[in-house]
Amino acid sequence: SAITNHMPTAELQALDAAHHMHPFTNGDELNAKGARVITRAKGVTLTDSEGNQILDAMAGLWCVNIGYGREELAEVAARQMRELPYYNTFFQTTHVPAIALANKLAELAPGDLNHVFFAGSGSEANDTNIRMVRTYWAMKGKPTKSVIISRKNAYHGSSVGSGSLGGMTYMHAQGGMPIPDIHHINQPHWYAEGGDMTPEEFGLARARELEEAILELGEDRVAAFIAEPVQGAGGVIIPPETYWPEIQRICDKYEILLIADEVICGFGRTGTWFGSITMGLRPDIMTIAKGLSSGYQPIGGSIVSDEVAAVIGSGEFNHGYTYSGHPVAAAVALENLRILEEERVVDHVRDVAAPHLKAKWEALSDHPLVGEARIIGLMGSLALTPHKDSRAKFASDAGTVGLICRERCFANNLVMRHVGDRMIISPPLVITPEEIDTLIARATKALDECH
Ligand code: PLP
């Protein structure tokens, strides 16, 4: 018989555990407790199979920027499916949704980032980037420039290529990663690793590790540096102000391509259209996904500079995905961008939501369990600590307190995520001041309950 929303939760959970393998989920935990069944969503609110109304302070996985339940996107998807549900963009064919979306992105992206290579996700887009930068240098007659420098604790996706770019050691430990010619330097995580340095000194020191790595590896071997403007999945790590200007200087000096992974920061998250704008970067390539379609359809891509596109376009780039520029995903993304623009959602983040949230979020640092509360735009983190003011970590079982806190949040109808003992948020960009007050009230109650 059909499996529907109307079935009892326990029955759905049993069927789920029997046949569905979940990403990034502990199987024993899943079997013991069962997965939460989300049945519908509207605005910033999820409904589960028990009828609970849950404020989603993670926008799904940092992606539902315009909020849930926008009919316009459903309409566009249905229309596009009827007209042209699928065609590819290989071998000298194209279609209107891909043309229109690429043109729109060229208009929105900063500087001379005017050309788009589509993918189905952020991971795929970063795999494209690995091949694109190596092909770029080979076509310029410098095939030895193949090393990509990334950062420890970065997240760039879960395919073997993008997982190698990422700096998550627990992923590398699965074997075969990182692939050759990927080099990781330290992250600019002052709270955890800054020691006695001021944030400014530390930001400079960590940026200079890029220069040291280039000199150690040899300038003639380094193709690119990749980083998230603000590290997201690593725990919302906002770099000291000295960090990015120094990185840009080093990339310019050694002619290293700069890849800004905007999968989270793109499309308004930090209060401007792209994290690169907020941080004052001039990337050669930007990785995009998530907020590009607000998660309504799977789509990602690489937006590349005139120079990179000219070199890559001078021959055949032997790369592409069946769903590169998928017409339904592209049409939905275009409609999402129309809504973001016409409803001035990025202005709402900058002028209304982010200032309102910032004041209340930073006040959470007064809580006995919170060592640091930081936020930029609508992405924020709380460092949980056993000893306030000393930046101390919990001695054993790192992440246990974070996990308990996440569970207390959920019990209070709030989705916050934990990364070890950091609590993080990234709510839909359309969140109202009243909803922010609810978020803060529930987060405070959860913190109180796990103290
Ligand atoms: N890059 C960043 C910065 C991300 O945060 C993510 C996903 O969280 C990815 C890439 C991978 O994107 P996807 O899960 O769509 O493959």
C-alpha cells in the first residue's frame, strides 16, 4: 500500500530505517530513535508528522533563502516541465532557461565574472573547478601548475574531488582522499586556535601561511587557492578583518587563481549578493549552488572570469554533467532570483533582519554556557564553553554538549545545527523581526536547559 503523510510516525520511521540510507547520519542512532519526518513547510516554519511547528533556523541546509512554500516556483517548474522537461547543453545545443540564467548570473556577479558552467550541486561545481583551473594552466602552457591550496576544516562538498578540496579529516579518513595535488593550510579560526595573538595578528599570520605554502610548493606548481568567504559547515568561522585583504594580495602577487566557494555565502546570506562583495574579494571563479534556487531544485555552477572563460573556451573542455543547466532547475533558479531582486530580499537582510538578529544574537554571549557569539548577515555561531572568558573547550567527548543543545533546540521547536561544540544558524533570508525574537527565545530556553 502507498506510503503517505497520513501514516503514524512510528510506521514511517520503521519503513525509513528499513530501506533508506541517510547522508551524514549515524545508523545506530537512526535505528534507535527514528528520523524526524518533515511533512510540509511554509515561510520559515516546518511541520513534522506529529504536527509540531518548528522554526527552521538552518534554512534546510543553508539553502532555502526565499523561505518555503513559494507558489511561483512551483508554477514555473510545472510550466517548464510541460514545455521542455529535459534537454542537455552538450555538443552545440542550448535552451532558453540555461541562456537566461547564465545571463542573469553574469549581471549579478561582481567584476568580470561573466560566464557560467552549470552543475547539479555544489560538489559537482567544485569538481568542475578542480578540472577547470588545471586545464586553464595547461592551456596557458603551464601544465605543472596543478596544486590547489585549500584549508583545514573547509567544506567544499562530498564527492571524492570536492571532499578532497575540503579539509574535513573524518571524510579523508574514509580512504582515497585527498586526491593528489591538494594542499591544506590552517584556517583563520581565532577563537579556537588564536592563542595569545590578537584577532588581527592572527588573521595576518594565517593568511601568510598561503604565501609560505606557495613558496614551499614552488610558484610554478600552484594553480589556485579555494576558500569559503565565511567557513560555513566548519562552524560559521568569521575570519579576522586582516585575513582576506592579505589573501587577495598574495593571490595577486603570485598569479594564483582565487576560487571563492559561495555555495553558502552567495545570494544574500552575508547581507550583500555574494560573500566576495562583503569581504572585498576579486575571485577568478565563484562556486554557487544552494541559494541559487533556494533549494527548490538541485542546481549549482561555477561563475568564471572573462580571462578564464577565454582560455577554457579556446579548446574543448572535456567535462560536463547530464544535468548541467537542467531546464527545470534553471527556470526555477531564475524565478528565485527574480523574487530575491524584486522583493529586495538582500536589502531586507542588510537593513532589517541582520541588524535585529545581530543585537540579540551577540547578547547570547552573556549566557553562562556561551564563550563567543558571532554573526555576519544571517549566519551565526555560538561557541559553547565550560569556562566563560577563557576560550576553554569541553575536555572530553567533544560535541556532546553541542548535540544535547541541538536536541534541546528541537524539543523547543527550533532547528539549530551543532558542529562539535559550536551551535550555528543560517535562517531563511525572509525571516521577520518577530520570527527572530521567537528564534532567540527558543535558543535561550534550549541553552538554559542544557546548562
Ligand atoms: N561548498 C560549500 C561551501 C558548502 O557549504 C557545500 C554544502 O554544504 C558544498 C560546497 C557542497 O554542495 P552540495 O551539497 O550541493 O554538493
